[in-house]
Amino acid sequence: MRSSIATVSLSGSLTEKLAAAARAGFDGVEIFENDLLASPLTPEEIRARCADLGLSVDLYQPMRDIEAVPEDEFARNLRRARHKFELMRGLGADTVLVCSSVSPRALDDDALAAGQLSRLADLAQEFGVRVAYEALAWGRHVSTYDHAWRIVESAGHPALGTCLDSFHILSRGSDPEGIGNIPGEKIFFLQLADAPLLAMDVLQWSRHYRCFPGQGGFDVAGLLRHVLRTGYDGPLSLEVFNDVFRQAEAGPTAVDARRSLLVLQETVGRAALPEPVVPTGVAFAELVTPDAEPLTALLGALGFARTARHRGKPVALWEQGDARILVNTGPAVRRDGTQLAAIGLESPDPAAAARRAEALLAPVLPRRRAPEDAPLDAVAAPDGTELFFCATGRAGLPDWRADFEDTAPAPVPAGVRGIDHLALTQPWHHFDEAALFHHGVLGLHAQGSVDVADPYGLLRSRAVTNADGSVRIALTVGPAPTDDTVHAQHIALATDDVVASARRFREAGGALLPVPANYYDDLAARFEFADGELETYRDLGILYDRDAHGVFRHCYTRTVGRVFFELVQRDDGYRGYGAANAPVRLAAQHTARALTGG
């Protein structure tokens, strides 16, 4: 189906918005009136610019407070409309959006509304324009889609139809099943937006918190199915008011928007994309560092050993159990400290996983490699993390380990048996995009968003995981757009005995993150422990949590650059990540950073 996006959904000038929409692969745009008014281009020049970019102008919007008003005011509205229809002729737009009135002068009179909309449609028809009447969720008298349709049906004008907007319908809790009563040819336009489920005034909700389909809590796919059953064959258009999107760079936002539409169309059976290939494990995590000594000392204390080195690059492989860490000290490494740069994901079909990613607009990363190096497919996540699709140890498929020469035997396991999860700090404007990317591209299930109290603001966190938990990635975003260094990334290492692992780490010279005594006083009030158990946790800085399934014990290393490690023990099917303890951990890290000056 054809795709469109409202210019209000993107940041920048109108020309920047048009270019971003075209590069992302949209077929058309809705021109928002404020964008046109602020543009130095004439309507004819905008039309030509769209044509050069391969974009159609699908809608001009909005016309407000038109209907159900006293006759003298309606006469002024017709004069205003005539001017807009002349403008639309130059713009090359044949459909105008008319929102249900919010004017205090509007009358609660459906017959009057239908009559005046019919007269408006008479005028529009003279200019070759169609009028799409939309119910605003906060409309003064018309606030539901079925009410708007009754007025349109009563008017019975060929140039008058309705516009359906998923936000206005779903935010009010309206049942979209009634859409089936509207003939498809009378649905002149369809606007799509998702939103998080919030308890707030619907106008503020709409103006600030909409997001692209798949990023919120609405059943946008269910609504779309109802619309498609009517025979609607117009564009699927995104109209998203969002404070973050309006400040973020237009290009990546447009790609995120287009990806959301592709996933949505796939969900309703209207897009043939390569099947999702869900990763089955973590092959490796790659850390880049300008100074390997602190990092390798930390890995050694955790029980890792350097077992291999890349044949042609300054990359070393450190192993323990099934946990593999690559340490990259190449010349291209950024000099702002150690950070997590790449993740190897075990894939049942790496080539198919890469095709899926490319079809959903993920940047395919070129690799500089020697002829004998393993041909690994890699794409970039929204935060820039490189994702490699791997088939470690599988016959007939390239194995990334073949690029390494052994330097030492694998170590005797010292408690760590694998990578439990990875935590990636997202740029402030990529959080929702990251969740959709990992779900749509990788096929991971996105869990609910969690707010975590930090001493200097609120963090948002959202985990994505496969069905058996062998791949878990926690996506977090800091409290402020400028805060991109304080909140580090981390690698959580699975152990069957966190107490023994923590003791072994400390005895090897490792420094555990100190946890305030007040935390353990609170634990004593909340839970019952065996004799000496809580004292052991206090001594080692181990935190404790329970959910409906089991128990979680975990502790943290000090931070190196932007990376720290977590030792975790999951018992009896615990499913979370210790989110209740995150405020304590964050405060402790701020304190440690202040004491060390780093």
C-alpha cells in the first residue's frame, strides 16, 4: 500500500522534511499548514520540489472550526476555505482535512453541521478538492468517528467523506469495529499513530506523546484491519505529534517512521517481508578501548582468560564458560573511554537475518576484511551498536572464531557460565525507535517500559528478549538530552553462585561497587533471611529482588570507561532485571564517580 507521512511528524524546515521523507521511501506527504506558512517556497515551488523527490501531496491540513456555526461566521469560513482551495490547486493537493469544531460558538446541531459541510463540499468540488471530515477526540460536540460519519452520511455529498485517525479513536476507547459500517470509498483518508497508555488530558496526550505504530500501547494493527475490510485503498499515513521527534534529526526519524509502517503492514498481511529470524543466543560482546590495561585487569579478576587473538586486527578474545568478550584496541577506537561497540548474535540463519534487517531499513555495515576472514553479516542498531549475525561452531556456515589464532587454552570456569543480558544506553531521541528496531528487525519481544529514579532525573528502561531468555537486552535512556556519558553500558554475567563469584572476584583484586548500609536495613524489614545471609550480602555489595517466579541476586564491578560488569544469579525462573534496585545502584555509581573524580 502507498505510504505517507505528515510533515508535522518531522523536525526541520519544510524542504528538510520533504527530503527526509523521500529518502526514507515514503510515497507521499501531508502538508501541515504551519509548515507551508513558514516556508519561503510558493505552493507551486513546493509542488515541484515534491515531484522532483517522487512525493505526492496527499493531504493539506488542517481546516479548523468550520461547521455548525452561525450563518455570518460560516460565510467568513467559506471565504477562508476558498482561499485555501486556491492555494491547494497550486500545491497539487486534492484532499483537505477538516477537524470537528472546538469553537465555543459551535452549536450542537448535527443537521446544521451536515448542511454547512455539504456547502463547503460544493465549493471544494469547484476546485477539484475533496473534504475529509475528522472527529477530534476533544471536539466540542463531535468527538467520535461514528458521530462524524453520521454527519457525513447525512450530508450525502460526493466530495465529502471522513478521515479516520487511530489516535482519536483509540485514545477515547472507542470500538473500531463500527468502522465496518463505513463504505471504503467514503473513507477519504487514514491517519495512524500509536501512543503510550497514559492517564492524562487527551489533548495534551495527543500533542506531545504520540509515537509511531508499534512503539506505544494501542492496537493500531487491529484498527487497520477494520479499515482494510471496508475496501479502503488510500495511503497509510502517519500523523505523529511528539516533542522528541520534533527535536531529533529528520532523517533517522523518517526511517523509523517508515520501518514502523512496514512492520504494521506485515502484521496485517499487507507486506511481504523476509521472515523474522529470532536470535538464539549471544556469541560475543565487543568492547573497544583506548587503554586495554584496566579492562583486561577487570576481566582477569572476573575469571576470564585471553584465549585467542585476531590474525589481522588488534582484537583479543577473552573467554569463560560460554561468555566471550572481544577487546578491540584498534586505531579507530574513540578516545572517550571503553565502551560496548558490537554484539554477536547467534542466528539460525545469518543470511536470512541480514535480509530481514535490510528490508526494514537497517544500515548494512561494510566490513574491511582479509580474503581469509569469515564473511559475517552486520547491521547497525539505532544507537550505532554493530550487530553481527553469527553461527558459532555450526558445520557448513562461516564461524567468526576462525579469524582468531589460539594463544591459550580456555580457562577453568570460575563461576561465570555465560552472558545473562546486555544493557545499552540509548541516545535520548532513539529510545522508542530502539524498541521497535529490536522487535521488528530481530523478532525480539519488547517488554513494558519502566521508569527508574536516578539522583539527577528519571531513567526509562525497556527490555527486549527472545522466548527462552537466551537473548536479553535492556535498553535505557538517560534523564536529559545532554546526558550521554553518565549512564554507562554494562554486561551482566550469569553465575549459579553469586556469593562465591563475588568473593573470587574480590580476592583476585577486583573492586565491587559499594552499596549503602541503609539498603540492607530496608531489606531486613522487607524479607526474611537465613542467619548470616544478609550480612554476606552487605559485605559483598550484593543486591536482592524477588518476583512472582523466583529470586534475583546481583552485584556490580566498578566502571571502566563507560562499561561495568554485573554478576547475576537467577533462581526459580526469575524474569526481571532487578529494576527495584536500580536507583540504589545508580546512586552508588554517582558516589563512586565523585570520589574517584571520573
